Amino acid sequence: MKLVTWNVNSLNVRLERLLAWLAANVPDVMCLQETKLEDAKFPVAALEAAGYASHFTGQKTYNGVAILARHGLTVTDVATGIDGFVDEQKRVIAATVDGIRVISAYVPNGQSVDSDKYRYKLSWCEAVANHLENALAQHPALAIAGDFNVAPDDRDVHDPALWAGQVLCSAPERAAFQAFLARGLADSFRLFEQPPNIYSWWDYRQLAFPKGRGLRIDHILLSPPLAARCVASTIDRNARKGEKPSDHAPAIVELRDA
DNA sequence: ATGGCAATGTTTCATTGA
């Protein structure tokens, strides 16, 4: 099974790119973030024609997440939101796809470490960590994929000194990420030897992408049974090239059959 | 082997993202 996560930064703007990427890569499951679409405007028909069933929860302008499942896969138990955490923002959707519990998540950005948005981000992450504990008890084969808005350590940052203590890299955010791993999940990317300077996001400004000034903030975390089946975890930086790219690149895992 | 912010709505600027 090939499982992918991609923050598309507006599905309306990025639909053609998404369709091209799906055709070229044929993932089984595609998790999306920042669709920025109300549910009535989700491009169900275009994705259906491309061979994918869509499950989504969205809102105007901000946030919005989805799980696309390739035709032929069995999807059950679609659920949105976080257990025990009231949230107006549409940031979480889950579905069981061929026996694997898949969660597509869009962690709040946090804006700056002294902001209300940052405090919301930390409480949101704590709620998700608790949610994961329940979800893992119910679904031993679980993957949470998405834009975590955290660079887990300095290997994930092009210029650690520049970013030290800043939002996306601060110690409390990194601790929140470790709290996910403490529930028994593995950062799939670090299951393998990786080349240096691999990132998943580059600022649109100041030539960040051609200069290689990025962060690895999009992740796929795997429960032990899935980590044992994981044979690759990569990021497709080619998707950041060309006309009107998302500022994020897709993260990809391949799982061998159980 | 890429391109100097982008997307959205509140639209001719403000807000948010990361």
C-alpha cells in the first residue's frame, strides 16, 4: 500500500496538479490538508473520474482535510474531529482503509510562540495525543499523516540557528511531537537512512526552494505493525517545482502486504 | 534546475500561513 500526505494549500487552485500527481504516482490513500473548501464545493466528481473516492471535512478559506481512497479499497468508519476536544476548525478526518486506520491531520501553525494561536496549537496537540491513545487501542494498524507544523529536530531544519526557538521548531512543539511518538508511533522517515537536507516545506518568498531553505514538517507516523511493514518513506520535492506549486511537497510511505 | 509570496475574502487591503 502506498500512503501519501500532501498539504495542497487550496484544493481549488491545486486540483489539476493533484490529478496529475495521482495519475503519475497512483497512491492507494492520499491524505490532504488545507483544502480550504466547504464540503459542497469538494471536487468529488473529478476525483471519482480519476479513480478515487473522497472523504472530507472542510470550511471556507482556512483548514480543511480529506482522505482519498483508490477505487477498489474498502473504506469504513469515517470520523472527523478529536475525541473530547471541541474545535470549530476542520483539521482532522479518519477512515479505515482496507483494515488500516488512517488519520489525516492538519496541526495548527501557531503563528509565533507568544501568540494565542501558539497556545491553541499546544492544547490541540495534547488533545490529539490523548485521542491517539484511544484510537491505537481500537486500531493496532494505524497511520497518522499530515502537516504537523513541527520540525522534529535540527536535521529537519535548513538553518537550525536561524530557527532556534521559533514557531515550528520551539522546544514545547518538539515535545508535543515526541508525545505522539511516546504513544508508540514511529516517524516513518527516520526508519531509514536518509540523505541530508530533505524537507517538505519551503517558503514562497526569497527563493527558499531553489536555495534549499526548507523544513520537514509533513510527516507520516506509523503504529508498530505498520512500521514493521514499511519499506520506504520519502518526500517528492519535484512536486514543489513548476507553475503554481503548493509550498508543501507530498510525503510518501510504502507498506508491504501484511 | 529554480525563480524573487500565495490564497482568500473582508477585495484595491487585511489576514493567515510557516
